[in-house]
Amino acid sequence: MLCPMTKWTVNDIPQQNDRTYVVTGANSGLGLETARALAAKGAHVIMACRDLDRGRAAQARIQGGRTEVRRLDLADLESVREFAAAVESVDVLVNNAGIMMPPLRRTAQGFELQFGTNHLGHFALTGLLLDRLSAGDAPRVVTVTSSLHRTGSIRFDDLNAEKSYSPIGHYAQSKFANVLFGLELDRRLRKAGSPVLSLLAHPGYAATNLQSSGPVKLIALLGKPANLLLAQPAAHGAVPQLYAAAGSGAESGRFYGPSGFQEMRGRHPKEVRPVRAATDPDVAGRLWAVSEELTGVRFP
Ligand SMILES: NC(=O)c1ccc[n+]([C@@H]2O[C@H](COP(=O)([O-])OP(=O)(O)OC[C@H]3O[C@@H](n4cnc5c(N)ncnc54)[C@H](OP(=O)(O)O)[C@@H]3O)[C@@H](O)[C@H]2O)c1
């Protein structure tokens, strides 16, 4: 019998021996826990990391399984193209990597860093891998967002933060874009009769490097003690994205988060709702068109 979602744990992931996963940002936090859990079930996991040394150090912490580390810098579309071109086959793509609240910085192509990394890099990667995903076995794309998407919106008149920049506001924008993208991808795949599923997940609040490695100084300073006091372990935070990636009952166009208090924590996944504004197909269509234009990646 299938395990009900409210009791689901990583132990319920079926054996994954013939399946290949690409996990972005797999050297740290939720990405590392995702790679670890999938490898434990026999999956071939391509750990897509921007720094090969950090990737290999993380790989050494994973027991067994078939993992390999490959270079992917989502803040450089050249790197995204190189990485995607070298992927022979893939069944599931987990768009996990992210950066939170840095001071104003730009990607190699000059986009605001959070929008460029968290959204545009994953948008391009998904489009470039879609032919191989379509040929995959029960293929899925999982996009990791945040409950902070609720405060986001897309500033179409200042996408590149030329007029103003707020570290938290632009993080929320990038995570709002993740939700618009995941839902629009589902609509387009269903319309095209594609076998690929598109799912969303958020981890609640999990203790990772996110709160200390990228953010502006004040947030980074508060990040460590706040993590110690309030955050759940990264392994628990990874459960919703693992359910979306490998849970037998997970469905396309659905959004999964932790089942505990205020969706902030929990050992089991549950279906959660995106903020209403992120379900607007017109806004999603507009973001899609802009993203194709900015990245030069057109979905087949
Ligand atoms: N932790 C939370 O409470 C929380 C809450 C809501 C949402 N999330 C989301 O969860 C996801 C994973 O974050 P995390 O909490 O696990 O944080 P983390 O420990 O900092 O991991 C983030 C990963 O993304 C990678 N990354 C950053 N920029 C990249 C780039 N340009 N190219 C490729 N990889 C890049 C990092 O690589 P380096 O190690 O080289 O920096 C790292 O592997 C993110 O999308 C985040 O927005 C987390």
C-alpha cells in the first residue's frame, strides 16, 4: 500500500536503480540532503555544483550510491549551456540551488544576481534539458521556492534592479518567479501532452548555509544564532522536494511543503498553496516571454 503523504518519509522513496537525477546546488544544505537520500536508494545523481572542490568534498560525505560532480554556475548562462550539453540522459531535474539576500551583484550576463541565479539560470537549464527529460523514465522537474514567495511580485519595469534594490525584496521576487515558472511549465507540458511533470516544493525554515554564506552582513550575523534556535535540520527541510522528486503520489502542478507548524518545519510533506498572485497565467506568460528573451533559451 502507498504511504499517505502525511506519514511519508525518505524511507518510502522506491528503489531508484535505473534513474538519473540532476540536483543543482548539491554540495550544501537541502541539495546535499536530496542527493544523499536519492543515492541511498540507488539513483545515479549528478551533483551540479559551481565549485568542483566543494562538490567533491560533499560527495565524499555521501555513503554509497552513484554520484558524480559536474560544474554548473547558474549565474553564467555559458556555464549552464556547457553543463546541459554534456548531460547524456536525465529522468528528474531538481532546481534547488539558490542564493539569498546578497548585496547588489550581477551575473556574468549582467542580470541582478538573485533573479539571474534562482530564476533565469534554472529557467535556461530546464529548457536546455527538456529534450532529454522528455525521453526519460517518469520524468519530473522540481523547482524549489520559499514561503517568502508570498511577499514577492515581478517588477517588470525594473527587472534588473537599475532603479532600486532590496536584498529581501529581490529574493522574494526570485522565489515568486520560481512559483510562476513551475506552474506555467506544468500548464505548457500538459497542453503539449508531455510526459514530464512539473512540481514545486519549499523547505520551511532549515539550517543551511543560505542564511550565512550569501546575505548582506546583518542577516548573515543573525543567521547562525537564528538557525541554532529556530531552524529544523536540513534533512527535514529536504523532505518536501524529495517527495516532489521521488514520491509515488506526487502530482504535476502541485506544491509541497512541511506539514508542521506554519509550514516552517516538519518531518512529513503536505500539499501547500502558493499565494494567489503566483497562480496568474497572464503574469506567468509575461515572465516566460521575458525569460526566453533574456536567456536566449526557447522551450521546444
Ligand atoms: N534553508 C531554508 O530555510 C530555505 C528556505 C526557503 C527556501 N530555501 C531554498 O532552498 C534552496 C537550497 O538552499 P539551502 O537552504 O540548501 O542553502 P545552501 O546551503 O546555501 O545551498 C545553496 C546551494 O546553491 C548553490 N549555489 C548558489 N549559487 C549558485 C550558482 N550561481 N550556481 C550553482 N549553484 C549555486 C550553493 O553553492 P555554494 O556552496 O558554492 O555557494 C549551494 O550548493 C534554495 O533555492 C533556497 O532559496 C531554503
